[in-house]
Amino acid sequence: MNEIIKSIEDAQLKAEAPQFRVGDTVKVYGKIKEGNRERIQVFEGIVLKKQGGGARETFTVRKNSNGVGVEKTWPLHSPNVEKVEVVRRGKVRRAKLTYLRGRVGKRAKVKELVK
């Protein structure tokens, strides 16, 4: 990669990136702009996947809202992501949990990691 692009991307990185893994249940505090006002909205769900690296790193969170599955992909180092809070750790053996899309109810749960 070009050194100029790399230096610009390194300046965009957050000082402390949140530590979480695939399978964790997280609360994502996202900034939402409505007109000239700004507020924070919480999106809580299971992390399906993490991909990319550096400033381009993204993660996808899935939740069930009124019986409908909702997925949202967030850039990890975006200024619109206020913070990511881990609610519970999940025990999974895969990097991508796309199989959860076809499951409903208890079958869509991820085992909790007990240490």
C-alpha cells in the first residue's frame, strides 16, 4: 500500500479500539443526526462477523426486533460509533456466524463463555 495512504489511515484510527470477538453480545452506541440535533442510539445484538483491518475494519451485529431479524454493519474506527460495550461473551467455533440468519428462538442463541 502507498505510504501516503497508510499514514492518512493511521491518523484515522481510534486510540483505544473496543475489544470484542465474534459471538459476543454487544451494545453499540451510535450517533444519529436528526436535522441539526445529534443523539445516541443503542443497538444491542450478537456480533456475526468482523472483517477488514486497520481503518477499514468493520463488524456486523444482528438483533431480533419485533420478530424481524435486523443486521447493521458498523465501521470499528468510525467517529459515529461512540462506544461498544460487551454484555456477554459467546463461545463459538467459527469466524462468521451467518448460519444464525436461518434460525429462530432458542436455536438462534450462542452459548455463553464461562471462565
